Amino acid sequence: MKNKAVDFQNIYNQYGVLVYNVALHYVQNIEDAEEITQDVFVQVYNSLENFAEKSSLKTWIYRIAINKSLDFIKHKNSKKRFFIFGGKSQNEKEYENASNFEHPGILLENKEKAAVLYATINELTPNQQTAFILSKIDGLGNVEISAIMQLSVSSVESLVFRAKSALQEKLAKKFEEHRKKK
């Protein structure tokens, strides 16, 4: 058992920051990203012996992180709908402030722009969101993204292209609305 613990510690040391950053890109909340990171590594630890090595360890962990992040968002959104229809709760303030995202790597003067960008990224379909984040934010190549998402390279290219087009359109509308308010 000691060997599994040593292997796991090495895996966590190597991929902990990557998993945290993936989660943070999706949920834009430090505490939620930490919770997702913990959930990912619990699953990695419990499934490590069954890892089939059909893909690289990094790809496998990326896939788990993305799935846990998307599941977290779905779960949170279903709670949010329940609270909207089911009345107020003690956590309502948390849901009202969900869009006040502050990424630790963003400079002060760019926080407002980053919040708008991440809110707009969250409006994309889950596949477009994943492809865009992996490509443009994490800087991965289409071949690696295709392995992580288990899609063809051409599908990934299409998803990234559609995500960029949708973002441009949505951001242009938001910019136009912002200009009209002034």
C-alpha cells in the first residue's frame, strides 16, 4: 500500500496545479475549484489500479477534471433552479454573487473584462467550452484535446472555431449593450 501512496503523491505533485486550473476555468470560484480538485484526486486514487493506459496519465486526469467540473456546474445549476422556484435559502447570496469571479492570475485593471469574458465562455455549449478552454486558455494542441475529449481532431477544430465565433458574436452584443448604457 505504501507504493500506491508514493505513486499517488507523485501524481498529485505533478498534476495538482493542472487540475485546479482546469476546475477554476470552469467554475471561476476558488473554493469550488479546490473542492473539484479534491474530488478529482479522490477518484484518481480510487481508480489508479484500474487505469488501463489506453491514453496518457495526463489525458486521463484531464478528462476526470473536466467531467467533475461539468458535473459540479450541472449540480450547482440544478440547485440554483430549485432555489429560484423553491424560495430563498441561506446560500442565496452565494448564487447571486456567482458572476463576481476573480481569477488570481488576472491583473486588477483587467478583472471586469475577465469577468465578462468568463461569463461569456460559460454561455457556450459544454463541448465548445471545453475545447476553447483547453485550446486557448490551457494552450493545448488539437491532437491532445482530441484525446482528452475523445473526439476526432477535425471535430475539435470545428468546436474551437464555433466557440470563437460564438464568443465574438456574444461579446460584440455585450459591448454594444454596454455602449448604449453610457
